[in-house]
Amino acid sequence: MNATLRRLSTVVMVMFLALMVSTTWIQFVSAGSLNENPRNVRGTYSALSRDRGPIVVKGGEAIATSVPVEDNYKYQRTYSDGDAGAAAVYAPLTGYYSVVGTISGMERYANSYLAGEDDSLWLDRLQNLITGEEAQGSSVELTIDPKVQKAAWDALGDYTGAAVAMDPKTGAILAMVSKPSYDPNPLASHDSEAARVAAEKVINDKPRVNSVGGEERFSPYGPTINRTINATFPPGSTFKLLTSAAAIEYDGKTPDTEIPAPNTYTLPGTSTDVANFGGIPCAASQQMTLLEALEISCNTAFLNLADEVGKDGMQRMFQDFGFTDSIEVPMTTSVGAYPGLIGGENDDDSDARIALSGIGQGSVRMTPLQVAMISAAIANDGDLMEPYLIQSVRDSDLELVSQTKPSRYKSPFSSSTADALTKMMEAVVSNGSGKGAQIPGVAVAGKTGTAQDEPRSPSLWFTSFAPADDPQVAVAVVLENEGQSTNETTGGALASPIAKQIMQAAISK
Amino acid sequence: MSILQPEEKAPARVAEAVLLLVALALGMGGMWMVGYSLEDGLPEGFWTYSIVLAALAFTMHIVLRLRAPYADQVILPAVVLLNSVSMAMILRQDLDGINGANASRHLMWTALGIVVAAVALFVIRDHRSLRRLTYTAMVVGIVLVVLPLIPGLGREINGARIWIYVGSFSLQPAEFAKIAFAVFFAGYLVANRDTLALAGKKFLGLQLPRLRDLGPILIVWAVSLAVLIGEKDLGTSLLFFGLFVGMLYLATDRVGWIVIGLAMFAGGAVVAWSIFSHVQLRVNIWLDALNPELMGGPSFQLVQGLFAMSYGGMFGAGWGGGYPEYVPFAFSDFIYAALGEELGLTGLLAILLVYLVIVQRGLRHAVGVRDGFGKLLAGGLAFVMALQLFVVVGGITRLIPLTGLTLPFMAQGGSSLLANWIVIALMLRISDAARRPSALPTRGALAEPVPAAVSNSGAIEVGGPGVGPVQAGTEAGAGRNTTPDDATQIVRGVDL
């Protein structure tokens, strides 16, 4: 029997070996794919159950914090201490940190810092490994100035739209408001079903917008879309700044150059006539200076001017602003559309389309941040600074990990062109369509826009910077389809007062 | 009892005591880390659990010194290690409020198991006395297997009818039945092994048994199938049948039996698979566990176990770092997955090695012990433990279809703990007999007739009055001299 016992012992060995192999197979060989299985909640837990660093705004106020709780996730991500109203103000910035898998905004794009995983934090991680302490995320300080943010939020009121303010000298974004907004707190609920329901609700809750015919229309953008960087609109007359810049920079025009301003303009190669706003002639002589044309936002003058500059010049200026590229602020911004560049209707770059683009119509589309960047470039002598949101990153011991150094993004035109454009924009605010943005004692430079977006109602724009002689803030405001094609509902009437309040808040610090 | 001469010079079992300290330290360390991971302090009841476990382990140690001084010194620490590590895991789940995990109950059953094992060592002074109980054991085994099928007594839980309820206590009689069957098979086979081994024709190089000798294996096969069909418990069925086939092979050295046994089991399993939807489902879960359609329901537990283990990876999430609440029955049937999550592959391989040590020591003592009954019993008990481990761990790691067996000494559950501690008591008892110094040459040495041997048998008072001689008589009655090795050892076994 001893022989069989020994053979049985070999069989037992083989059985154990099989168990060791199968255990190794699960825990080592296929562990990666099992961990990534979408049904495996553990990966989510281990990733989500971290003491994430806070997101703070200028002055130290935390708009997102991790609060210890007694559940699997260990920490509940909380926005503005759970205050729904305050959280909505900052929602486009913070985004939300959902346990059902969706992460957006700063939570997503600054995740490596917030979760304490960034390569720059290797020393902290090494320390944690040795001391056995749980990894703590770093705090991310934003460039957002709560005072400016609040002013922009309040000024936008109940409009559907967006407002963005930046420091033209650095590119630091001071305010970023998108309306309608949402409260990210319910989306971060640890009750995955509740979080899912809350997310679905705000994602699908597309706001109703006005339409020309009065029929029911909805914005393509829900509350969770950051309209300042991820929504594009026809820029309308604010684009005349870019047309002017091209004309001055490439064609040697000056603010005083007389340009044709016909009563109607026939788009080249077509029989389509375009008139001015309200059908009113720009000038009896059908001639006016470039400055006057911008001041009253004469459409026919800029249609003609764009045609004169031509496709190559207009496209070059659009590209020189970097509008065909995405920026990481760190959130990824949407790119703009221009005929023959990106997008556009069938990417039609006929002369008619180029002419139409001169007044920001046709297939031109831009984000509010891009419109603000036009003002910022003009304000900063033709040097467009790269927009950014993260001021600094500090580790859990409050030691500085990184700090953003302002950098030049593009130089679309010379400083003399910038000076000329500043002069023209000042005239817009002091005498022209942008009077609503006047601030007593401060020289404001701005440009209105009332962009047709048929069949929707026009979107109203205002972009500006102030003070004109020493710019501290550049702004863009858009009111999505809030126009009614009347003089009372133009960019100048509705959007410029909003921009004014934002600029005031920024200057008066 | 001053006649117990060998024990005066008996080993002091220092190695065992030292190893016990190591085993207890590992368990206590686990509980300590659990506490600091979950509650930032020593877990509630830490000292109670630690002291009770230590007291029990050293009681057993002292009992062994008194009653089985030559017994294996590694088996007890190995078992205590497994038991106290499982204590930490169940305490960890208890602290987490996982429904069903109950550390104090686990401790209670552990205590009961160790006490019963100690008593068994006291009462059973010679394992050969069990041979008298051969047919009693058969009846007991069959009764135990049938118990859960009795209406009112048995209860179906999670699709398997393997439980009986007595008052508020639930028992899994199959756990005890495996001991009874091991005793029965050992007794039956030691008496009939020659007939089973030598009679019959050769066919295709295999020595086939005679038809009339097939009786017992048919009975066991029927019992296994009854378990499989009536109680829907593939694991227990596999366990019994595997035990019998393994012991049959041990006794007869005939591969033919294994082939026949495996064929019969496979046949039965295929028939069951084609008839019963629950068996089909088990197989589908096994083959296609990660199918999203199955993951939500039928294969949920298995897949959660896989997720737990993969999350543990090489080194584990650490004590208290896993999510056992997502694995149904992480404290009993799936404790292997819970351990894998927190202790990692390293921990599980260590645990498997500890089991391997126990099983291989058991088999080693089967080789060492001199009587055929002891060899078969020790070999059978060691093999049944290996088999149980294979069925449990193999099921969790998708080597074979998942069945509802428990991990010996680790899973929370009274029957399993109690039964396996009895197995350990028997193993220790046989190891004592195997390692007890003998004046005569032992295995491997050619036997010479030792007529004086039997006359010396009066000296063995160890087995208690009467037991030794009676056993000697029966062994002699079996009268087999075919293999000098075994036969003479049986006689010598009496002679101390």
C-alpha cells in the first residue's frame, strides 16, 4: 500500500499545483482584465475612495472638497459645502465627480493632481509608501476670482448664455459662467442609482430657446456643457474685429480709411442681397471710415471688407488666433469653425461665404472664450496669452508643486494694429452700439454682436476690455438665442450691460 | 497509568510549541491589523479571541504531550494557523457588519472543534479500535447523508439541500459523513482488498474486477448520485465518490478501479447534466462566468469572487482593505476569495502550502503506520481533505464547476470546523502510532517471522484494556501474508 500511497501523494501534489496555477491565473495573469471589467465596482472604489485634494478659487475659498464618510468610497465629494446655489455658480469649472463613472470639468482634467497621482508628486507618493499613509490629493488653486465670477453669474440672470473674463496680460481666466447651470452635488452621490438619475436629468435637460417663428426649440447644449469653451455660436458682429484686424494688418487699412458702405450688398457670385440691421442705410454717401463702420456695426461695409481681404487673409487671421486648435485650460476647449478651415456647411469656402464671414455669419462659429481672446489679443498689444485656469498646485502639506507661468499663445497682429483696433473699440462704447458698457471714469473698448442663428432667434454678444489704456480684464458675453430682432434686444442693449458689470467687478479690486 | 513507559522518554514537543506561537502570532497580527485598518484601534474582543485561541491551541498541545507524544508536530500548528487567520478574516467581516459573519460564533465552534478533537484523542487511544466500527460507520454515514432529505429536518439553502436544522443550530451532516465513510471504506477495504485486487479478468491491459465485487462500489455510487440528485450537491457527491475511488486504489493498486470509478462518475454527471437544469446552469456558469447575461444573476457570486481576487493581485489590499461585502458568503463558501483580496496571491499560495503540508504529512504517516487499516484511514482522510480543497478552491478559481463545499478550518460554519478537527484528531492519533519508536525494523525492511511478537502484546496498555489484543486478533484473522511488508507490520504494530 505504501507504493499507492506515494502515488496518491503525487496526485495530491498535482491537484495542489493545479489550484496554485488557477489562483495565479486569476490574481496575476488575468487580474488586469478582471480589474477593468465594467461590472467590477472595486476599480471604481479604489479610484474613487481617495482623499482628493480640494479645488479652491482665488482667496482660498474651496469650491470642491472631500468629506470623510462611512461607506465604501470613504470620502464624499462635496461642492461649495453642499450649497446648491453656490455650487451651480462654479459647476462649469469643477465639473462633477460621479461614482457611476462619469467625471467632468476640473475633476477630470486636473484629476492627476486632485487624486495625488501626478508624476510631479512622486516624492509624496514615495513618502506615503514608506510611512504607510494613505495618499492624499493635492489642492488645485484656480485663477477664478470669486468676486468677478459672482458678478458675472448675477449679471447673466436668467438668460441662457455664458460669460468669460480673463486677464489679457496673463491669460488667467477670472470668471467662467455658463447658464443654465446645475448643482453637481447630487451627481456625486454615492447612491449610484440616485447619481445616475441626477446626471441623466441635467444632461438631458436642454434649455428651451427662442426661435424666429415662435415654435418650440431647444438648445443643443445641456446644463452640464460648459458653454464658455464647449459650445460654439455664430459670433456675429464681434467677428468684425477679426475682419478689421485682417484689413489693417494685411491690407494697410487704418481706422480712418474710407471704405464702401452700400445700402445693400450682393454676395459675390450670387444674387443674394444683404442689408444692414433693420434695413437702415449706414451712410448717405455709402462711404464711411473703418472706425465709423465698426462703431455702428455696419454690415455691408464689413461684407465688402472681408471680400476685399479675401479668403487667404481671413483664414490666415482666424488661424493666427489659434481658433482652429483646441486649448487645454486644462479642460479641452472646442475649436471654432470658419469656411474652408474646420467644419462649416459642407466646408463651403466660396467668396460669398468669405464675405458673409466678415460679419461673423455664414458658417463661422466660435466659443465665447475665443471671442474673449480677440479682445484679449487687442488689449495686450497683439500678444495673445494662453488662457489658463490653474494658478497653482499644492500638495497635502501645502507645499507648492507647480505654478502656471503665463505664456504667449499667439501673436495674430502687430501692436500698431492692436492700437488701431483699441481706438475703434473705444469709439464703439463711447459713441456707437456698445454704450451700455460705459463705466464712469474708465475707458472701455468693446464690440457688440447680434448673430442670426435661424431658425433660432439671434444670439447676442458683447466682447470688451477695460481700462482701454491699461487693460486688466477682457470679457465675452453671449446670450444664446435671446434676441428678438428688435433694437431693444441686440447685443448692445442686453449683453453690454452684463459685460460692464463683469468688468467693473474685475477692475474694482 | 505508570505503564506508559515510552512516554517517559517521549519528546517534549518543543517544535510544536514554537510553531504554535508563530501560528497564533500570525492570527493575532491579522486581527490587530484588521482593527487598525477598520477602527483605528484594537478590534473589540481582540484579547478574548487571542487568549481563547491560544488557550485552546496549548490545551491541544498538552493533550498531545500526554496522549500522543509521538504525534506529528507540524499538523497542529498548521491547522491553528489556518483557523486563527480565518478568525481574523471573519472578525474583519463581522466588524464591517457583513450579514452572517459572526466572529464569536466562529470562535465558539473552533473551541468546540478543538475540545472534541482533544476528547477524541483521549477516547480513541488506538486508531485500530475504530475498525470494529466498520459497518456501524457505514450505517452512520448513510444515515447522515440521507438526513437532509427528510422533510422537516432538512432544508434547501441556495439550491442545495445539504443542511439539517436542530433547534436554532444548522448542521451539514455530509461533513461528518465523510469521516464515517473513511472509517467504513478503510475497514471494508482492508478486509476485502485481496479479492478486489486479484480476482477478475484482464481487459485491454486493465485488471477488471469481478462483477460480484462491484457491489460496494455500486452502493457508494448510488449514494453519491442520491446526493447529487436529491440534495443537488455536486461537491459532496464528488467528495464521497472520489474518497471511495481513491481508497479503493490505495487498497488494491488497480488502476482499473479508478477508470471504472471515473467512468461511472462521469456517466452519472453527464446524465444529471442532461436531465437537470440546475446542473446545466452550474456548467454554464463555470464555462461562461463573465457573460454579462449571467453576471447579473447566476454567476454573480463566482464573478464577484474573481473580482475580489484580481483586486488583491500579487500582494493583496491588506487586512481590511478589500470589499468582502460584495462577495456573497465571503465568510464561508467564498472565504478563499476574501482572503485572496486582502492577502493577495502571496497569501493564498502560503495558505495552499499550509494545506499541502497537512495533507502530505497525513499521507506520510499513512506510509509510516504499520497496520493496513491505519494506512487506509490516514490515506483516506488526507486525501479527502485534499479533495475537498480541490473542489472548493477549484470551484472558486473556475477549475471545475462551483459547488457548495467549505474550506476546511477557514470557512465559518460549525459542521465543517467540528468535522475537520475530528479528522485532525484522527490524523494525529495515527501519526503517533506511525512515529512511535519500535524495537523492530520498520518499513522497507524485510520481514522475518517474529513469533514472539504477539505474545508481547500484553505490554500495550496504551490502547486500553482489551482493545489492543482484540485488534491484534482481527488483524491476524484477516490472515494476509501476500505482501510481507504490510502483513508483518500489522502484527508488529501491536508490538511496541
